[in-house]
Amino acid sequence: MSVRVRYFAAAAEAAGMDAEDRTEPSLAALRGALVADHPELGAILDRCAVLVDGARHDDDAPLAGVTHVDVLPPFAGG
């Protein structure tokens, strides 16, 4: 089973895409794989909000049954 990872703004630019399907079993494994596959994403991933089906979770959260993971870089407000 796969989870849809959606990238927004600078995260999409760093990943070179808006979305992709992944099969990592946990959020920690997903984070590591994303940096390995998209090295430019590694420069901002620690500052990004990573939401699992719309909510924040610890890195040990399993991804089984998850529909999507959103990677949202910090946004400047004004």
C-alpha cells in the first residue's frame, strides 16, 4: 500500500514535483527516503510542517492506512 506525498511551495520546488506515491512504513523512514531521493529537500525538510492526513505526528508514526502526507514549508506572513 502506498501513501500520497504532496509537496507545497518551496518543498515542491526542492523535490522537483508536486506529489508522488511512497511505500515507507513510518514517518521517520519516509523523511529519510525523501532526503535520499531529493537531496535539495534535505535543506528545508526540518523546517517544514509534515502533516499525516492533516495532523502532526511523531516520526515513529506508522503510515499504514494513511491517505496522504503533506510537506508544507514555512510561509512568510504579512
